[in-house]
Amino acid sequence: MIRNNVTRLLESKGIPYQALEVPVKKLGAMEIAALLAVPFDQVYKTIVVKRISGKPILAVVPGSNAVDLKLLAGLLEEKKIILSSQDEAEQITALKVGGISPLALINKGFSVIIDAHCHAHSEIIISGGQRGLMIQLAPTNLIRLTTARTGTISRPKT
């Protein structure tokens, strides 16, 4: 089993979770859902979004959806926010795309917003902070650990 700072954090806080190993390459949420034989909307992806000024945002949304920048900006009372490119996301987080996780970025100055759809599941699956590791846990524990806000911040992909 892969052990890293995320798994150690969860264990130190007594948070129940399951570490799920997947191939160590950049995989999309749909590929991960197929590999793990779980519903596509149970696999969440972390999208890095920039404010015009201020701390970056981690938008955690179902893999079946796309982050809606207008909904997210409205929730945060921001006039404008900008989606980061993959290169920018890696630079901002110091993590590889496919391994960006709100759990790996606790206390690093990011605002975490999780799509309210997470409440439809007893457990969701997110990146474990590195490619090849996914973490399955209760959304309530993810919200509590990351001091996240929830709201409707995504729309189904068209």
C-alpha cells in the first residue's frame, strides 16, 4: 500500500479511509471510475482556480461535471476568477496534475470549495496527493479536514 503525507494525516486524525492504487500516470476521472468500478460522479477532481488577487482556490467537483466559474465566483463573492492551465496548477500547488489533492494542500493557503453534490454520496474518491493513489472517504470528513465550504459550483459536461 502507498503511504504518503495524506495517508499519514488521515491516520493521525483517526479518519476512516481507503487507499486505492491506480496506474501511476495522468488519468481522468472517467478512467479512474472505470478502473475502480464506481459511478463516474463519485470520483472527484480538484481544479485550481485563481482569483484576480488573493489566495488560489481548489474547486473539488464530480468527475462527470465541469467547474462553473460564474457559480464559483458568485459563491465566493468574487467579480472574476480564472481557471488555471495544467502548468499553472502544477506550479501553484507543487503537485502533478492527476495528483493534486486538497488533503495534500492543507495549511498551504488555499480556499477549498467542494461541490454540494458530494452530499449525495456516503463516500467520494479524490486524489491522494500523488499520481497512482486515490483516497475514498466520507465527504463530511473531507469538508472538516480542509475547512471547505460547499455549494453548487459545477454543471454536467455538455
